[in-house]
Amino acid sequence: MIERLNRTYKTSYRPTNGFDNIDGANYELALWVTYYNFLRPHKHNNYKVLNDIEMLHGANNIPGKWQLLIFLRQQTILNLQNGEAANCS
């Protein structure tokens, strides 16, 4: 997994001549981790994603799945702000 992350950073870092600040690097890392854990099929898992989310089954393409993941994240943030952390899953 670390080697895959290193390759991803190399392909993202070189064309942009680096990140302007740490926020850019953190943003890139968050996107990669989300893709790796929730969208990318893995050979050792019979070409299924590592963390299956039932709500994503209704999306027919990757952009639709990204939109649903963003929606779920927004709901989690709202729940945390309202003190409902136990209901965030």
C-alpha cells in the first residue's frame, strides 16, 4: 500500500511542481485514501472494494460514487457539529 501511495504522490507531485502548501498535500492524500478504501476493487478481495457502502451500489459510475461519498461526509460533519457522533457511521 505504501508503494502505491508513493507512486500516486510522484505522479501528482511532478506535473504540478509540488504542492503550494501542506493543505494541498493533505487534500491529495485524503482523496487517495478515499479512492483506495471505498472505490478501488482489490485483487486480494475478489475484485471488491475494501469498505463496501450499500448506498454506493445505486451509483452507476465513479463520479456518482464520489458524489455520494461527499454527501455522506457532509452528513457526518453535520452530525458531529450537532453532538450526534454516536450516529455517524
